[in-house]
Amino acid sequence: MVDAWRDYAGWIGKYVRVVQSDGNEIDGVLYCVDPETKNIVILRKDRSTDAYIASIILSHAMKHVQGSS
């Protein structure tokens, strides 16, 4: 588990799980991290269309981010 936003940069392109403040979880590939706002973009694959969906997760809504093995 990582809580410092700078550590997220090493996870770009890797599969992660974001636990939000409300308890919801979002799984996907970490696409980018905004160094100023600490917001992140997660890419998830839509199973029905094979398209990727980008989810922007605001830093204030994140409890923590976990790397998946």
C-alpha cells in the first residue's frame, strides 16, 4: 500500500486498486498522476466492447492505493 503520491509514479502502467474514502474500490491500470492536484487516472477495460474506460479519481476521494500482484 502506498500513501505518498510521489510513489505512485513508479506504478504507472501497472495494475492497481484504489480504495476510496467511501469504501468503494476501483481496479485498473494506473495511467497518470497529476503532480499538483495528486489526482490519478485509472484505465479499465470494458468487457463487452474491449474498449478502455478512463476514470479520473480525485485525490480527496482516495483513501489509499494498492499495487496488485
